[in-house]
Amino acid sequence: MPHTVHLLGVLAAVLVAARAGRAAARWLRQPEVIGEMTAGLLAGPAVLALLGRPGFDAALPHAVLADLKTVGQAGLILFLVGLAHHLRGGAVNPGRRAVAWVTAGSLLLPLLCGTLLAVWVITQEGAEVRGQAPTAAFVLMTAVSLSISAVPVMARIISARNMHDSPAGALTMTSAVVIDTLGWLLLTLALCLSTGSMDGFVRSLTALAFAAVCALAIRRVLSSAPARDWCARAPRPAAAALGVTAIAVALGVEHLGMTAIVGAAVVGLAIPTDERSPWAGAVASVTRVGKAVVPVFFVVTGVTVFGEGLTSASWQLFALALFLGVAGKTAGGYLGARAGGITPHESRQVAVLMNTRGLTELIVLQAALATGVFTAPLALVLVCMALATTAMTGPLLHRLDRAEPAPKPLPLTPGVLS
């Protein structure tokens, strides 16, 4: 009972912090998710500074943080299930050619820019920034860090701007999920290179196979007549069962070595989207719950990733990381979209959205720090880069809309992501 009370108290505080972050973001004319992210990043160091290490550990013991992380991750999974389902059944189909080109441009050029940043660090920075990690692991991890696009943050921005049925929104989210999957494989490979073992990479491939099998099974079961009838007769239990299934599959994928985002995406894509399917109402219920809880993910991840203080780094390294980070994603996203047949205005929107890194970047940095591939000064530089590029997204999209208003999106399915 004391643990439960403690957990509920901290959960309430987390939701209050997220609410304050959203209010600050609105005041600054930023997407609300930027405020949630910033609140999470500031919460850990603020509590640590006010209470000290003993007080921090007493206020946020490991067991409570673990439970909060589970709650936040469950909310993220449910929210992404609804988004993936809507993208699959939406009125706009981005097309395989466009997805392939945007994925290639938004992944390969940033990987090159990340490699250039790694070369600069190796040749120009001292050992306190370079660290002692094997060169191959360090270069690949740096390249991955600049190639990541944050699916959770991007999803919230697209949802807030009602861009689900716009070509840019659908194309960016579809490509970002693919990039996130490939990026996670490359991250695993970098960690394997740092330890000299390939077991983790094999596990990630196994997780992808598991996700594919689960998607096929879910698709077949939900399309069956008994499942449709049960969903129509008992929509609330059906929604609960769908949510539990999605969380189980996503956490299973994560346990096997791949990000839970992939598991959530495959469940959402597997849910039938035809007009006769009664599962749309269940998806809407699942998504509403996820949207209410997902701020916990942003705040708790910020606390757990950087609850410790980080050392400083040179402004030259920060400037280079920011330049290469923005150049790789925006140029790669724009050129990929144009090669895929997308209009110039929509290609610029894709470029801006792809520059969103958010907490996915921080999760990658956490793994790099924990394994010793990155040092604290380099991690700090890349944290600042992630925050800066993510903060650019809202203002740049607003500026693009003012310069050339985009066509109004087609109406959303009632209740799905509202």
C-alpha cells in the first residue's frame, strides 16, 4: 500500500509538471509536446538540485520510476496504435515510391553528416570528448544519433496540427517508423561493435520476425466473424482486449531487442480498416486512453535519462552538431520527397517534420552513455541539438503555412485521434 500511494503521488506530480510544460509551450507558441519534453528534462536536475542525491532517491526510488515508466510506455503504445491504424486506413496513401525515397534521403544523408561529426570529434576534440570506445562503434553511434527521427514527438505534433490526412503528415510518419526500425538495428550493431558480440543484433532481427508473426495473427483474428460480432456486442471489453494485446506485443518486441514503437505500429497496421469493421470504435477508445497517459512517458523519460548532471562542451562542437543535424535531415527529407513526386510545399513540410528528434534521440544517447560509447560532454552537445531541432518544428511549420497555405486535410474519422 505505501508503494501504491507513493506511486500515485508521483504520478500526480508528473501530470502536473506535464501540464505546466504544455502551458509554457502554448505561451511560447510551441507544440505542447515540446513543453512536456522540456519539463521532463528539467525535472530530474531540478529535484536533484533541491533535494540532493539522498532526497532524490527517496522521492523517486527506482521501483516507483520503473512503474511510472511502464505507465508512460503503455500510454505511448496505445497512442501509436491509433495513429498507425489511422495512417493505414486514411484517405491519403503516401505510396511506396515516396516512402522509399523519403526514407532513403532522411536516413542516408544524416548518417553521412553523423560520420562527418564523428571524424571531427576524433581529429579535433580531446580525449574527454572522444572517450575510449572502439572507433567503429563510436562512428556508427554518432551517425545513428544524427539520423534518428522521433516518432512519439512527431506523432503528437502531427496530431495537434491535424495533419494525419495531409500528404506530408502521412508520408513523414510512415517513413519515420521505417527509419526508427532501421536506426534501432544500427544502434544495436554499434553496441555490438563496442562489446565485440553480435548477440544483440541477432535478437533484434528475431524481434522483427516476432512482430511480423503477431501482426499476421492479429489481422486474421480481428477479421474473423466471431471477433467482429463480439466487438459489435461488447465494444468496451473489446477495446480493453485490444489495448492489452497491443501492450503485450509491443513489450514482447522490446524484450526481444527492438523498440516497442515497432510493436505498437504493427498492431495498429494489423487492425482491419474496412468500412464494415466494428474495430474503429475500439481503436478510438484505446487512442483516447493513450493520449491521456502519454505525457507520463515524456516526463519520466526525461527524468530517467538525465537525472544526473552533465559536464560542459565547446560551443564549436555544438554549432557543428546543430548545423550537421539540421542540414542532414532537412536536405535529405526535402530531396527524398521531391524524388518521390511530392510537391515543393509538402516536401518542405516533410523536411521540417523529419528534423524532429525529441526523446527518441535521448533514448539513443542514454544507451550510448550507459555503454561508454559516448562521453558526457558529447552527450550534452547532442541533447542540445535534439532540443533545438525539435523546437524548430512548430515555428517552421507555421511559417511554411503562412508563406503558402496547404490544402485543407480531408475530414478525420470521428473520434479516432481527436
